Amino acid sequence: MKKLLLMCCFLIGISAVSHAQGGGMRKSPEERAKDLQTLLKLSDDQTTEITAIYKEQATKMDSVRTAANGDRDAMRSAMRPMMETTNTKIKAVLTADQAAAYDKAMKDRMDRMRQGGGGSGSQN
């Protein structure tokens, strides 16, 4: 299960990098937290905490992108542990039921990306 979650985090990181290079397709930390609020029926306090987690991650990822200077391998290797940490922090805010739904959503997203359907929840 941990390997599956790690692969999912890695693929989401790659997806985020490729979307960033595509120009402005990345969601803001607030939008990402709002998506989770809808998906997992988060309380306002949980949404606030998760927004802060995503903001911290976005700041660190921007620094990595700048430091890597286009080196994709360097970005991937630096972002992977950040994404794992972010997922761990998010799951710590969630209830057991919400964490299970979060894991399922991450797995479904990874499956869609493997099939070439992208990572967004709006695609069928």
C-alpha cells in the first residue's frame, strides 16, 4: 500500500511539473483544498489546515523548480519526498473515513494518469 501511495505521489509530482511547464494550468493551494473539501466533506478548520499545507508545499516546489533550472530529474528527486510529506500531513488532518476516501481518490487519479486520461477529477 505504501508503494502504491509513493507511486501516486510521484506521478502527481510529475503531472504538476508538466502542467506548470504548460503554462498556468496549476491549481492554487486554495483551489486544491476546496476540491478536497468537496470530495471529502471537510470541516472549515480542516480546509484551513490543508490550505496551509498546500501553500507550504507550493512555496517549496517553486524553489525547487527555480533551483533545478529545467533539470527534470533533479526536480523529480527533490519533489518526491515533499509530496510524500504533504500527503502525510494531509492524512493527519483527516478522519479515518476521510483518509480512506483520500487514498482511494489518489489511486483513482493514478489509474487515470496511467491510462492517459490526466489527473483531473473532471474527466470521465
